[in-house]
Amino acid sequence: MSRRRVIVPALVSVLVLAGISACRITLDDPVEYSSRTCAVTDVAACTEAAQHSDLAWIEANVFNKCTFSGCHNGAMTDAGRLDLSPTKSFAGLVNVDSQIAAGPTLTGKAKMVVPMMPTQSYLLVMLRQLTPAQFDPPLTEPPPSIGYMPQNAGGVVTCCQKLDAVTRWIEEGAQNN
């Protein structure tokens, strides 16, 4: 058998394996989704998120860290202007102007959530599900004094599955459900 016949099948095997592993996403790998490095995890609340697009679940499992930290719980703080508490987040998000969004092509204020329009929902920029450039129309980054959310998570990022649940909620009409 010639050396060439041995090398070609071995090379093909290496290329096929490299192609498969380059496309494979494991639960241990961080995944870049838009501008945010989020983690796909097998934590129960994250795997459960794949089955949800309802606001009640999002309030209890995503926004809970925003309210528990004392930031977005309606308190008399700058962050408290956006109350993400259960039964109150809808009124503060859907078709409500952002108080911080700015951009060179933005006329008026960006809305926090526009039903069925994720690329026009500033909440997704703040959660780093979209980059400011992916917003329609493009925006500038949040001011450094505010930054992206969540800030008080102790370095823990929101899992991709939960961010996807928020996006689905918007895509499906941002219902108060």
C-alpha cells in the first residue's frame, strides 16, 4: 500500500472531525450570542427556559435577580425607575420609552419593548442579547455610568436559554401573561 493512500483517508478523517467539533456546542462551552457571552447550561432553570415565553416565568426566573438585588424593585433609586417586580414589569417595559437609549439615527426615544419587534426592543440591548449596532436603528452603547445589565450578579452571566425566553416573549407579542 502506498503512503499516499494512508495519508489521504487520515487527512479526510481529521478534517471531518474538525468540522464536527467546530459546529458542536456543548453545555460546558460559553456561546457568543450577539454581543454577549452567555452560558448554555444544564441548570434546571435554564433548561426549563427553553419551554417558556410567558412573562410570569420571565419575572420569576430572569427579572428576579434584578429585583432581588434591590435595583429594579421600584425603590427610590435611579435603577428603581424601572420596576421589574412581578405584575409590574409589563407596565414599565412594553411600549415605554427608554430613559437612556441614544443614537445618531434615533428619532425620539427607543422603546424598552416593542411587541413582535426584538430588534427595536432596547431591553435586549441592555441584556446584551443585541449589540447597539443590531438595534433598528443603530444606537450608541449605554452610558458607562449605567452600563449593561445585570450588573449585580456577582460575575454570573444569565444563561442563553433565559435570554432566548425573553426574546421569544417579545417575538410572540410581549403579552402580559
